[in-house]
Amino acid sequence: MLHLQLLTHSIHNVTMVSKISCLFFFLSLLLLFSLSLAKTPTRPRAFLLPVTKDASTNQFVTTINQRTPLVPVKLTIDLGQRFLWVDCEKGYISKSYKPVPCGSIPCKRSFSGACVESCVGSPSPGCNNNTCGQTIYNPFIHTSTSGELAQEVVSLQSTDGSNPGKYLSANGVVFGCGATFLLEKLAKDVKGILGLGNGYVGFPTQLANAFRVPRKFAICLTSSTTSRGVIFFGDSPYVFLPGMDVSKRLVYTPLLKNPVSTSGSYFQGEPSMDYFIGVTSIKINGIVVPINTTLLDITKDGKGGTKISTVDPYTKLETSIYNALTKAFVKSLAKVPRVKPVAPFKVCYNRTSLGSTRVGPGVPPIELVLGNTTSWTIWGVNSMVAVNNDVLCLGFVDGGVEFEPTTSIVIGAHQIEDNFLQFDIANKRLGFTSSLLFGQTTCGNFNFTTKA
């Protein structure tokens, strides 16, 4: 009997040891799995760039880190330009510079129509034979020159949509090598242009491929020269103080493709890299402005339509559209006396005669009607421009004065300040909010403080 009890007790002990061993083994596996996850960093959803408005030129500028070793490069933003370009002629030093060969995939995707074969002197950034040739363009002086396409290291700061995160680097980002004289009329210390164009070598698509984030970007340009706006590359949320996720306020309209380039310099057969939307009519105070609506369509030869620009400071309209809009606007304010116009504007008022609202001067809203159900409303803060302390002018200009316009409506930078715009390239749509002032925030309210 004693022997049987001892045997039973031994079996029980063995069973307990076995269970404890299994539990220890399971916990060990769980710990190893947890450590493995801890060592695998989560891929960022998005990246960001701070944007400032230059007081002397009204250009929107940012800074990227490029080259090896990394160098901060200040750039003017051009929403529709085909790619990033920098001055390679003066002080460009990098161990990671790599010319793009003629006939390569990046070269073909840039719509290049040239191959550099006559570079004289030792190979250097901007001077390499059998290299993809490109035209480098400065829209502020309407001038271009030939240059070479190259690849480089670029480092950007990640974000969770609420705060900045770690800097990450990517190799092989395509850019154009420009000449020093092309920096004329760019903001102080700017060394090139950040092209956000809708193409394979546009900076947004380059980053999407390099960092494996969605092929979309969003811009929020501040109206102030003392605060910072922001560009996001990748996915939402986009959170602005006091905690508003503006992605939840977006209204969408299709992005359209113009088959012919609208740049000041391009190769034959190259489509436009600008972002076009389908404006079908214009309303002031809810009343349709009588215009020739055929001008709003994009023709086969690339004329007409509506595009968005960060280079043009104010919205440019084809002459007949401009005349109709200003006539309707003046009529809607018939009881308010006008004052002497201030160039380049033609319709001006005394500030005190217009009053003020949450969204700027008390003037009738201007609606860009997009299809049958959607409108992008331009309120007083974006339709009027303070030319001095006393006078406000309608911030639209005649596009036919300077040169014969190709595009009928070019929505300028003043009209998109403190509006949030998301360019969803993959899904061919634009998300927009109209003025963020209605949500009691601005583009200057992103929290650039890194979390501890």
C-alpha cells in the first residue's frame, strides 16, 4: 500500500514538472516573439516638410536634407514642376551622387528627349557623358537651360500625423542638376525648386516608392510669414491644434490629366505635370456668373481647364472670364463704394466699408462649382488682398495681360492659403477643405514639437 502511494506521488510530481516546463517554454517563446517585434521598427505612415512664406517674394519655401554627407538645401515649392532640381554648378559635393544613364527607366519616365554626350572636363555633378538630359526650368523668370538627371540620398522626417518623428533616408531619389543663373528671383538662400508634379519623377512619387508610403501628399500653406505651414507625404491623419484631424473634413473631386505639358519648358509629347480639376461654372453669392463654359474644358491640344499653382501668387483668369467675374462681384457689392485700384488688381474697396467675419472681409463668397454637387468656396480671407492698411482688393488678375494664357483658370497661392489640399495621385482625386478658419485653426497650427 505504501509502495502504491509513493508511486502515485512520483507520477504527480512528474506531471507537475512537465506542466511547468511547458509553461516556461511557452513564456520563453512569447518573450522571444515580443523581443523580435521590438527590434522590427514600424514603417512610418507619412513624412513631412515644414513650409514658410518668404516675406520679400511671397514664395513658399522648405528645406530638405540631401547628399552624402547630408546637407540642408533650401528650395522654393512648385506644385506643378516635373521634379526636384538644385544648383549643381556652385559648391555641390557628395559621395552618393549618381548620374542617370541615357535610356534607363528613370530617364524614360522623365520624358527626356536628350542624352548628354559632349560634356567637357572631368566628370562631376552636372557634367557626365552618356547621361540623361533634361530641361531645368525657373517659372519666376520663365527661363530654362539643359541639365542632367541624377540620383541622390534624401533624408526626411517621419510623422504619425500629429507630431514629427525620426529622420529616415532613401537612396536613388531622382533630381535635376541646374545652373547657378537659374536661381535668379528665387527667395534668399534658395538653391533650387522642389517640384511636386504629377509624374513618375515628381517628388511625391519618388518618396512613395522610396519609403513605401501611399502615393499621395497634402499641402497646407500658411498666410503668415511668421508661422510654418506643412507638406505631408503619405497617409493621414493630419492633426492640427487644438486637435482637429482635417482629413475628416475633406471633400473630393477628380484630378484630371492634361495631355499636353503646361510647363514653360518641355519635350514634345510630354503630358502636363500640373494638377487639373474640373470646374464647370462659377457662382458669386449663389448666382451663376455668365461665362463661356467651353473654356473650362481641356482641349486635345492642352488648352483650357483649371489648374492649381503655388507659383502664381493670385488666381489668373482668361480675359473674358475675368471680366465676367469682376462685373458680377462689383454688382453684388453695388452699395459699397469702390476706391482707386492698386495694380495688379482692378477692383478695390476701403477696408472699413466691408466689415469682417470669421473668414475674413464681409464680401460675397466665390464658388468654383465642381460637377453637380461639389463646390470649392473661396471666402473673403482668400478672395481679398490687403494692399495696404486701408485698402482691400479682389485678389484675381487678368491672365491675358502678361501673355496669352494656355490654361483658362490658374488657382493661385493666395486662394489656397489656410485651405488644406490632399493630392491623391494613386486614386486620381483632390481632397479639399475650403478655409480652415471655420474649424478655428490654420495651416500654422501643426505641432512641430517632437514627442519625448
